[in-house]
Amino acid sequence: MSAVTPERVDPLIERLDHLTQMLELALAPQLQVARAALREDEIDAAILDAGSGKWKPAAELLREVEGATGKKKSAIHDHINRLLDRGFLKKQGGGPTTEYRTSAVL
């Protein structure tokens, strides 16, 4: 078995990037429809906005979404779990160190 080296990884990353670009182009209309449908829900849209960019502590994300929507934390948690299940939100850590950010799916 051959060793993994930067010389072997870089072309693979390049190919994966190229495939990603091709899929985004080919699926652009479907992705636009999916994005619009997802953002129709006020809580989902607020979660995705709050979680965009770098990792955000759960408590901070909850405060932002609660402030933006006026919804209770239990409702926000339900939406977070649904977004996690669908792959639109990523989670790392646990308990008081839980953090979220949006995924690159949409």
C-alpha cells in the first residue's frame, strides 16, 4: 500500500473541487428552489443566518434566533435538530461546548 503524500492528495482535492463545481452548475435550478423553500420558514432562516460562517456556540445561536424570531427555545431546538438531520447544519462538541454552523449543502 502506498503512502498518502501531498503530491497524491492535491490532485484528488482538485478533482473533488471540479466535481463539486460541476454538480453545483448542473443542479443550480434545483438548489435555488431548495434554498428558497428552506428560507420560507422564519426559524430555519434565522438559524441558517446565525450559523453561517465559523462555528458558533449553541447558547449564542439560540439567543440570536430567539431575538430574531421571538420563538421559544424548545421550538428553536426542534428546528435545529431537523436541520441537523437534513444535513443543512453541522454540530461539534457536546453539552456546554456545543457549536453549530451551516453546512455547504445549500
